[in-house]
Amino acid sequence: MEKGGVKAWIDGDETAHDMLRRISAVRSSLLVPPLHRVPLRLGNVVEIVGPSPSAKTLILIQVAINFVLPREWNGVRYGGFDHSVLFLDLDCRFDISRFSQMLTHRIMEGNAVGDCDKTLYDLCMQRFLYARCSNSFEFLQTLKTLHCRLKREKDHGVSVHLLLIDSIGAFHWVDRASVFLSPKENNRKKLFLQSVSEAVVQDIKKLLQEYPMLVIATKSIIFGNTYSMASNEVNRCSRNVTRSPQQIQYREYMPSVWQSFVTHRILLRSSDDQPATSNYGNFSFYELEWLLPRIGLPDKIVVKDTGVFVDSRTMFAEGANCG
């Protein structure tokens, strides 16, 4: 580096606003928003919590598409991870047509001709592995059979590095009610919240030991301090979470064994603060906040037909304030 270049680098005449703009233009994120803020690795368990709806499933779809796409295809760079994805649908509301629509858009976006490469589309769809569970027993059975399925995929040269669960609390209240509906069972272990969660966590841990994956799970919540079905048993397994600067509260209803298993947590909520002048039309706006690890400033995200995006003007405004 020439002497003048070294002096200019040491002087550092770049503002925080300019730095954020430069980095966002040249740096490819490890994962798509909102997971670009924190470095993640195989073995991490990320929980995305928020009311329904708050784009939780769309974020899972967007992450899945980023994984199944190749890094490069026929000279076109897609920036994907070239891996397969396993999606466990626990609330039975997954829309495969929405997944197909967003995947098609990503392929056409990278293609200069503007057409959807059918071969690439078929390859990505083959990499998307899907299973639906209607109750906790099916969920546990699926987790126990995943060893065979993942081994079969591995024998065919397919590596699965992402496990998506939508939504982890889908059977919570049904399982809770079953404690009181079947108090006289003697021939089988009684189904109750702690035992189900312990079995789920143990089965996922065993999977991760043999097949390292990044786990991302969504969870629906209700803001406020109480539930109409609150009980002493639930209170022993839950705690209030109040970490937002706006003092937003929600009751954590999942048992502690699951809470301690989670390594990262993200909170989504609706945003009423929409830009005065916007090209987004009638699309939805949400605020996204990292609770674990704690990141002070929330992101504003925009949900469009083509995906979920961070509002770049919010990011640049934060950079200008820092400068």
C-alpha cells in the first residue's frame, strides 16, 4: 500500500453512516435477515417468538431457500449454501405454494434472462425435506425416525445442515389438558409438559451429535402478564420476559428444559411506525429485536410477496446517529 493510502486509512475520514452503507453493499450475510446480526453456527438453537401473525413462518421459508440454493449455477451467483433443509410443520399450516413462489422469485432475480431455470427449481425442491406432525406423539415419533432418514440422505451424498420447526409450542395446551384427562393411566408413562419437552430436547440433542445442524424454531406468544388458562403447574415451568425498552411483556409458557436448550432468541412484533414516503405499498411492517444475545436497537422489517427484508433506511439512520 502506498504511503498516501496508508495515511488516508489511518486518518479514518469515513463516518459510521458511510461505513454501514459500504459494508451492506459488499458483505454477504451469513444468513438472511433477521439472522444476519449475530454469528450462528451448527449446533445453535434459535427461537423466533412473536404473536400470530408476525412473519415467523416467512422468515423460516426465506432461510430455507437460502440454504437449498447453490452458491453458483451456470455462471449465476445465488449465494446459497448448497445444502438440504428439514422442515417440521407442527401447526399444519405450511403453504408450499408460498415457498414455491418465493423460490421462483429468487431464481428469476439472479437470472439475467428473467426466466425460472426449471432444472435449478427442481433441484431446490428436492433439497427441501418436509414432515407434518399433528400431535406430540407424531412429533416424537418423527424425531426418533430422523436418524434413519438423515442417514439415508447422507448415503446419497445429501447433507442436511438446517432443521426448522414451526411451531414448537403448537401442542402445549393440548398436552397440558391431557394431564387432567387421563389421571388413571398405569400401563404407560403419563404425558405431561415436562416429560414431552425433555423427550423432544433429548432427541434433538442426539440428532445434533450425529448430524450437526442449525436449529431454528418459531413460537407463538400472547403479549401480557396472564393467560386465561394459567395454573400453578404452568407457572412453575414459565417465567415472564420483560426485556424490551418499551416494557413489552409476554409469559414464557414452555418448560424450563426447552428454555435452557435455546441459545438465541428473537422477538417479533407489529410496527405502527411506517415510513411517511414508501415504495412498499400495502405490505406489512414489523419490529425485530434480539433478546438473546441482547442487541439494543431493534430492526424494522418489511414483509413483501417476495420475502422479508430489513428496512435499510432504518439501518442507515442508526449509522448516522452514531456518526
